[in-house]
Amino acid sequence: MLAAVILILLCASTVSSTSYFAITAFNIDRLHGSIYTYESISTQFQFYMNFSFHIDDNDTYLYYFEPGPIATVGKNTSLMYMPIQCGTAFERLFLLSFDINAKTYKQSEWISHNGFFHYLFYDPLRQKLFGLHSVSTFTLIIEEYNITTLDVVKQYTKQDGEKYTFPYALCSIFDYEENWIVEVRTRFENPSVNAYFIKMDLNLVGKKEDIVVDFHLMPNVFNLCTMAYDIKTKVIFATWQHGSIDQDLIMLYMNPYTGEFRNETLLLATPAGWDIQDIQAIYDEQTRQILFLINHENDSTFSDTYWVLLVEFDTMKIIEKKKVDHIHDFSMWELFLL
């Protein structure tokens, strides 16, 4: 049973000097992880550091630990934050902070027995760390955390998931200049899944309990796959499969103020008899390029094909497209860059 975490550094030679990271499950020692560097040309792994964490239960074999969404502090620092959470009915949830260059890390003193994180953001203007996590099935909470101790500072808002639907995939963005969050959430409403645009104004925290300022149905959208945000142009670069994993993967621009789409363009075709099982996307503001890792699975043989694509944000031009070798437990990876 997988029970700890591995951190892999993807040094993409075509994306300037940016260091891409991925965190995924690790299958040697429970409550233990290792950090490796990975060079994409030679496909060689190099050990970097170990780390460990603890939970308040000696029966660690009951748990399936996996990394949650990553929050990086920004330029000129190697600090990042992530939750450790569980993929089974036996749940534990807590935060870790890492200084990758200094090879130091810290675990939060609190350990929750319920829920998992849907996103985690760092606000560079206000120097705040906050995220949205679930408590039981229908309760969603946005909280702020101390960036040093990782203790809970305050609750921003509590939401009923039946009222405001549920977070989905990598479909949330944060604008720290204007201090708002936009998500595309989903809910099953017979006979299909529907997508909803939701915008929350963080300037209302402490003034109102409900900070939602826009919530509306996005007709015939069903769900999005990924969202990357460029704060300079105030544009979202999203991907979409028209609501079905056996459809082609489409890239499009989305207005973060209205939810409207434009410039729908093919990113990757899905052959007949194949499905897209997982998509990872990360945006580099310096190069203005998005790195995609995509997993196709055959419906009959369950064989996998993995693709790496590099796309220009402003033009949707596909700069690089190539197949890569098998990526173990790819669906559990969390990508980020420093």
C-alpha cells in the first residue's frame, strides 16, 4: 500500500531555467518521503533529500496518503506548502511547509480526521496562506493559515456544497491584485453533470459570512478539466472535453469576470476507444508557456499513453508535443514550479 510521498523535479530544457516539480505517492516506507531530481532528456533520477511526517494513529497500514494542491510563495524563494491527505475512508489531513533549497520542512501541529483540500493559495501582497477544504461530504471551508506555524488563523467562510455545488479538478484561480477567487464547480443534476461559475470576494472576509458575489449556471459546459490564470492580462486558459472523457481535449480562453468562452482550439485528439484519465497543467508566467502532462487509456486493453505538450499562453501555439514513458501513479501527481 502506498503511504508516503515522493517529490520529483522535472528540469524541462525547453522552458528556460524554470524548475518544474511533481509530487506523487511513494511506496517504500509509510510516513516517509524522498525528494529526487529528474532530467527529462536523460530520464535519470537523482536523490535530493528525505522527509517524514506523523499521524495520531499507530495503524498506519490503514491509510493511503497522497499529496494535495501546492502553494508556492513566489519569485526568489524556494518555499512551498502542501497538504498530506488520504484517498481512502481512513482519513487524516494536515499541512507541510518546505524550503527546498535549505532542505528543511515543518508539519502542522493540527491533524484533521476528515476531509481534503481542493486548493491552496499564497497571497504575495498580503503574505497570507489560505485554502479550501471539505469537512464531511457537503461542507466546504476556506481558512487562513499562519505561514510559519501552519496554525489556523481564521475562517474566511463556510459553504453548503448542495447550495454552491462542489469543487472539481484543477478549476480554481486566485487574483491577488483584486483579491478574489473564481472556480468552475460541478453538480450532478439528472440527467447530467452541470457546471457552475462561482466568484468569491475576499475583501468581504470579516464583513459578511457569505462572500460569494456571483454564482450562475454555465449551460452545456458540464465541467472543465484545467484552468491556468494570467494575472497581467486577466485571462484564464482552460481545457475542456465537452463533458466526456472520450472527447477531444479543447483549449480555450475564459473571461474570469463573466465565465464566457472564446477561441476554442484543439489541444489533443482522443482516438476512438481511448479516454483521457488525467490532465496536469502548470503555467510559467516568465516564459508565458503552459506545460501539460496528459494520460490516455485504452478502453479495451487498459494500456496507457502519456503525452507532454508545451503551449504558448498568448497564441495557443503548440511548441512541443511528444509521447513519454510510463508514469507510475500519474493520477496522484501534483505539479508546480519554483
